[in-house]
Amino acid sequence: MRVFRTAVLTAFLVPLVSSGADEPVRIGMPSVFTRHPFHAELERGASEAAKGLGAQLLVLDAYCNAAEQIASVKAFVGKGVRAIVISPMPAAGITPALEEAVKAGVVVVTVDNKVETDKVLFHSGVDGVEVGRIAARFVIEKLGSKGSVLEIEGVPGWSSGVERKTGFDESSGNPM
């Protein structure tokens, strides 16, 4: 299954941020790590969609460094992007940086990981709790309710991983 259809996000954003000028709308994407398959696919989809709509996608790689992703958000605001599409890394400073971007007139959309603010335009992601429940039910069915399972939780603090763990633990009987 393909990673989120960033084309839908971009198609939604471009009319909202269209400047009416002859120059293409610029959209910033502060990537977590462009070499990771999920983020590479996210970038590829966004780039294709932006090109198809006459927009320009600018990508900065944070190399898995939260401070670098925050700096990228601020750099995009300084470069005058009209929108930011971001899979935010968990960091105390990312939410204020995104709120500052919105205050500066930049449309912000989050993908996969959520931030604790109502300032972003919208969030595109799955119901992580339900994904965890589905995974637990699948494992239980395949094992016939016998045996032990090692649960790999992912990166601590990332909302998508926390949600999947919650759903997995609910359905597997794991007390967390």
C-alpha cells in the first residue's frame, strides 16, 4: 500500500494558497529524513502533485534532528512559502514554530504525526489506535492465542507510534 497520497494534500493546498501571480506557488516540506522510505515516498508524491499543479515543492532534510526540522520551518517562512506540509518530529519547539508560520500567513498541514494545536489547517493520517488493534487481532489469530509476542514500539514520543501501541495493548490484553 502506498504512503499517504500527498497529491491530495497538495491539490487541496494550491487553490488555498494561490497567489494569482505568474510565479509558481512555493510549498515547503521540512522532511524528517529523506532517505527513509516513508518520507521519500511522501516527498515523491508531493513533488509530482506540485508539478502537476504548477507549484514548486522545496524540501529541507532534518536528518532526524528535531532542532533542524524547527529551523527548516522557520527558514521556509523566511523564504516566503505559501504552505508547509510536514510530518512533525516530536519536539517541544515544533508546535510554536508551526503556530508562528500560521501567524505569518503560511498554510500548515501535518501528515502522520500530530501536533497539539488547532492552528494547522488539517491533519492527514490514519486512526493509529485502530491500526494497533488490527495488528494485535491479526497476531492473536495467527498464533491461535498461544505463545509470546515481542512488541516493537517505534520511536518514543511520536504520536503515530503512541497511538498504535495504545490500540495494540488494548486488543492484546497487554496492560501497557
